[in-house]
Amino acid sequence: SLEALLIYNPNAGGSAEDEAQLFQKELGRQGFQPIYTATKHEDDLDRILPQAKGLVVVVGGDGSLRAVATRLVDRDLPIFLIPNGTANNVGRTLGIEGDPLKILQRLQGGPTREVDMGRLSLPWGETFFLEGAGCGLFAEALAKYQPDDGKSFLRGIKTLVDLLTDLPSRPLQLRIDGVEEEGEYLLVEAMNMGAVGPRLNLAPSADPSDGRFDLLKIKAEQRESYLTYLTALLSGEIENLESIERARVRKVEIKWNGFPIHQDASCLKTDEKMEDDVWVTIDLKPKCLKFRLPQRVPSVQASVA
């Protein structure tokens, strides 16, 4: 029988171990040989993922998934995601929602989907991300509001309000698919998934399998009232604002001297003055992850008596 490696972070609370048992039982019932090691820390993944063969079942939020996915690039192992976090941006983009155990019960017979992974490269190395990367509004919020201090969504919103009222626009030099442009920007965001961070639905129509980012740019001279932005962000209507430029692109390069740049929920910044500016490259590694999606539930037609 096929191995199924169950990756589940039991820090969620006392019931977590019981849940892990239920997931293993269900995997066994479907003919898999479940392998389970509690992963309390990302480093645990470096120990258990190299041995993985078969299916990798991830129960967790966007952060847990990214920790697993970045370690599976080019491994050709299918991932079955059971979203169980706060934002679940990836799950929602892939159409996976609902009760974790019920999702697992729909493991057999669902479609497989190849998904692009974002890549952020600097002269000294590269890292991978799933949701989005860029600078401006969200990166500045992350730099101020470290997600490790507790993922309070409301604190995040308060930070956004404070930032938007007084958001520094930055003079940026960009290359978009090789074409140079410069200006003062409030936001430059390359989205692979529909949302980033605390469910900021910046690109509801993003397709994470199309080899392109949905790129959003807000120029400083087009600054609408910050309330307009905030309302649009929270209601997921950001796509409709006229002041936002959008494009589907393969590669974004940003000239960088240490200001906050983010990828997913991690922020890159340096406070010491950098000797020379460097170019940060944000591009995609197309279709390098394989997701097995739950079988679709037939939509219930109201029966006409």
C-alpha cells in the first residue's frame, strides 16, 4: 500500500493528538499506510521529509504548507492539503474548504493540480514562496507587526490603518518582464495565490498554475483616501479600484537597499546601510508542486416535489 506521511502540528491544543489518530485511521481505511511524526518545529521537517515517498498529507495553515512545500520543490511527491489555519489563503485559492476530516474522506478520486511556486532571488541565494511577494503596504505592515508576536488579525488591521494613514511611498526602480520603470509606489505586489497574509484578497482571480503573477502596483500620486483602500482590502474589492495598475507578468525585479520586502508572511529587511543596491528578482518556478485535490462534492439540486 502507498505510504501517506501525515504532517500535523499538535501545538494546536490537547485535542490535536486525538485528531491525529482520527486522520491516521481514515488514511488506513482508504488503503494507505499512515506515517505520523508530530512536527512541532520546522526543523523536524528536515528530518522527516527526505524519507517521504508516496503522499504527503499536510494539516495546517499557509505557514505549515509553505514550510513543507519549499522542501518538496522538484521532489515530485503529491501533496494533499487539509487547511486548518487562520487565513488558509492557499486552500481557498485551490477551492479546498470545510471540516478537516470530511476533506480527508474525499481524498480518493479527486483531480491532481500542478501549482507554480514563487521564487525570490538575491545575489547570495534564493527562497521559495506560495502566496505572494513584494514591497510597500503589506511588507511595511509585516516589518512593524511581526507575525511571531501572535497572529492577531485585529492587531494586523490596526497596523494597516496606522500605516495607511501615514504610509511612506518609496521611490523604486523596477524591471517588469525586463522593462524598466521608476516612480513613487505605495505597493508593488506579485501574487501567485488570490490572497496573502491575513486574508488580504489582493488578486481574487489569480491562477497559481498559469506561470504568471498577478502584479498590483499603486503609485503614490494616485493615492486615494486610505479609507478607500482599507475598505476595499477588507471587502475583497481591491481589484475594482481605478488607481491600481494590474498586469499578468512572469518576472519582477526591484532595486533594493534594505527596505522591507516580504514573501508570504516573512519579511526581509536590513537596517544597516547597504554598500551597494542589489536587484531582488521575483519569478516563478512553474508547475513544480503537485497537489491532489479532494473529490468534488456533487452540488445538491433541490428536488422538486
